[in-house]
Amino acid sequence: MRVALLTEGVRPRSPRGAGGWCDRLVDGLREHDFAWYVLAGTAGTARTDGTAGAADGAGAADDTAGARPAVHELALWGRRPAGRAPGALRGRQYAAAYDRLVRSLLRPGERSGFGPGLYRLAELARADGALPAFLVSDRARRVLERAWRSPGADTSAGQPLVCDVLVAADLLEQCLRPLSAPWYGTAPGGLGAADLCHVVGGGPAALPALVAKQLHGVPFVVTEHGLHLREQYLGYREAPYRWPVRALLLAFFRALTEETYRQAAILTPGSAHDQQWQRRCGADPARTRVVYEGTPAVDRPAAGPEPVAPTLVWAGALEPGRDPELALHAFARVRAELPAARLVLHGEEAVPGYRAHCAAVAERLGVADAVEFAGRPRSAAEAWADGTVVVFSALSQRRPRLLADAMLSGRAVVSTDVGVAREAVGPTGLLVPPRDPQALAGACLALLRDGERRARLGLAGRLRAQERFAVEPVTGSFREIYLELVSQWPAFPAAAPDAGAGPRPRPFARPAEYWITDRRRTAPTEAAPAAAAAVTAEPVTGADADSNGTDRSDRSDRSDDGGTADRADGAAAVVALSRGRLPAAGEAPDRSGSFAEAV
């Protein structure tokens, strides 16, 4: 089937050839035809020749893998696309749709207008391509200012100034830019020609999927490894904008997330922790399935022998959120009990001056001579090999990837009980409350003094990580999700049936067994038990069969009951195969027996 991968921020292939999550998904599902639609950070050239890997500097490693999926890029930030402004009549239509969208962000009682306003803008943009020019026009700014300053608007973050209107209008234009992307339609390369869309990351990357569903009825899946809305809330705390602008943009991302969760066919969060957040944002639990983020590190061998001196290893960005100070205070208590103990901290400085601050804390605690700031390691495997016990002291753990990598090393893990830590580590490690140096020190001492327990927990953690975070279960899960969606979704739902042409065609109206059976190589087997009655059906004629005997009749002849007659034909054909013969041209298929009986 044809799958459109929608991502944001970076190109799908790493320039260093490492390959990301999307690459592993495409490589694991080679039976499907993928195409990438990337909202790039800066202007780029759209490529549709299927050679994205070579263009991004990673094609040398994939020469034997065949052509890479086609890549279509749209610059999300920076200078807006060129285009003329709409005329007077069309300008009023744009203004009405934009006014409805903005009011849904500013008035709590009009939040239901976000979706209709969004889709109306997309419809107008597809008609004339003047949306980017309108969004930066004076007319759009006046619409935004009038709605923002009207009675009833939410101004709890402060009254907007003229500069706020200008900045917010520019940011909204960039957020809404995917609505005018040249990706819509049923021509080759258009999202309307895809069987389904797969949104990776959420946020603005979901806008093309929402429009494709609205225009063409294409279902879409949303995969989030770390929730986009949560990252926006964290990022806008330090954004260089006044609070009214931050509040308006966060309202936009909140409304976009709610609309995405409402319209998505299936949501696949990367952890049960993210699943709880999605439910709070309105996600339907019946359409949510946890699919862990697979990593190729499961094939990596375990770390070698432990260091001679008892060593605690800590890894992460040097920032307050990772709380290396907690590790330092806990290590001071550990060293009071084990004078030979050492602490190695791997990671780069994420906040200016924070490394010097941590060094001053170590000096004040009297353990500076036993603490090593090792910087960024060449690989995570080398970092874990430096320690006897791995320590995580973060105040929040939003993604399980780093925890899983440490568990794959075979080292025992001690972590604060925050975020996904309990879900990832489970009973294979020790969990302690956050900001509790005494509890963290006690857990580290218990493992440093008990080598047999360290080895047992390290092996159990490695096996748990291999089971949960292998790549094969991830690709297998999405293979099932894709087939389930397409089998339940009408084929080409946007195409209205012609008069007298019958019902709309539906995919997978025949059972899967009918299509995968190779009639040329199937050996005769014993006859299956006969059924009590036979069902009358149309014969399989030579005009309706290909060289393999597979019925090629047009799918538009299928009935609305989901292809009952076709399923009966498929079962009858399999029963005939089990008896060593096929129905001849003009002969009614043998209805006795079923597929289960034939097997």
C-alpha cells in the first residue's frame, strides 16, 4: 500500500548515515510504498525522484537497498512562499475563515470553530494558493487585532500590544503554512493518492494529514515519542515573546492537538506515560495503542567487566531538569561509606555555567577529587561500561530511550521514580523518590555491596529492554495497524460513484488467504470434509482470471455488505486447492467445506 510519512523539523535521513526511526520503519516494511513529506526548518528543494538517501549524504550505505522513498519538503520557518494576494471577494472569504479560527483560540465558548475555520482556509488555499500572502497582509492583522481586543476574548496573559499582533500574525502564518503545501490532490505524489498517512511527531506535521482526510478521506496514524504539546508548553516558558503571544500560540497548538486526536484513526504513543497525557487532551482510549520506540542497540553486546573501583556513572545533559546535583549529594553519602567509590558524569552543558556550578557543589561537599566530568562520550555503550551502577536522577523522564540503552548494557540501574522510569525499568532496577539524596544513596550502596544482586538485575534489565525495545516488534505492530486501517476504510471515499455504477469499491473485500495462496506451487492434498450445503455463486471465467487463476474482476462490482460473495469465492477456491484441482472455466466453484476445514 502507499503510505505517506509526515514529519517535522529535520530531514528524514541523518547526514551521518545513522538512520532514524522513520528509516527503520521503512526498512522493516519494504512491502509498502513510502513517501516522505517533511516540514523542514529552512527552505529546501523538494525531491520526488526517490533518491533522498543519496542527496542527504547517506546513500552510500544503502546502495543495495534499492531506491529510497521520494522526499517532498516544505520550508516551515523563514521567508514565506511567493504568491499574489487574493482579490476583494476572495479576501473577504479568507478573512471570515481566519476570523473563525482566531476566535476559537481566544474565546472559550467558540473552540468548536477551530476545525471548520482550519478546513475552510485549506479549501481556499487549494483553490488559489493565496493563503500565505493573505496571512501576512494588513487585513489578516486587523482581523487578529479586532478578535483579540473584542469583549469576551481571553486576555488573562495580558492585553496585546501592536507589536504582539504583528509577531503573533507572523507566527500563525508559519504554523498554517502546511495548509498551502502543493501536496494535495489525487495525482502521483499527492496525499490523496495515498492509502493512509502516518504522522510522526504531531504538531504542524499533522496539518497535511487533517487536510488529506477532509478532502480525500485518507485515514492517518499519529506516532508521538514525547508529546509535541508538552514540548511546546516547556519550550514557550523561555520563548522570546511577550506572554499574550505565548498564550495565543499555545492555544493554537492545544486546539491543533485536540483536533488531531479527534480525527486520527489510531494513536500510537511511545509509552503508557504518554498515553495518559493523550487521554487528558481528549484522545479516545479505544483508538490508542502503545508502541515502544524500537532501537537497533538491542543487538549490541553487553558491557564488559566492571571497573576495579566501585563507580557510579551518570549520563545526560548538564541542566537542572536532569538534576546532577542530586547525584552529587547522594554520592557524598556513598563515599562516606565506601571511600574508594567514584562518580563519572557524562554529558554536555545545556545551561551556560551549569557545569561550573556542579563542580562547585562537588567541591563544597568534599568529593571533587572523586568526581569526573567526562563530557560527551563517543558512544552510549562506552559511558555505561565506565560504571558499576548506572544512576538517573532526573526530575522528569519523558522518553524511555536513554533508560533502555542503559539497561541493554547489562549494568544495574537506579533511577528516580518519575515519568516513564517505572514503566521502562520495572522490577529490574531500583526506583527512588526524586530529590531524595538519602534514598538514592541507599539504593546505590545496596547494589555496590552486593555483586550477585547487581548481576541478576543487570541481566534481567537487559532481557526486558531487548523484549520491549527491539525493532522487529515495532515494525510488526505497524504492519498490523496499516492492514487493519486499510481493511476497514473505504477505498477512494472522496470519489462519488457515478450514476448506475454501483457501490463504492472497498479494499480487502476478499479474505487475505485468497490473495496469498500461490496456486501454481500448491501441491494436492487430501480432500476436506464436505459441508452440509452448497452456496450458489458466479463462476470464475477465463476473462476474469489472470495467469495464476486469481479473480481480477473490478472492485466496483462488490456489494456494500463487505464482499460476502467474494469471501465465499475465496474460501471455495482454497477448498478446491486442498483437493488438488481448480474450478474450470464456466464451472461453479465447489462450496463444500470452509477454509478452516481445508487447513
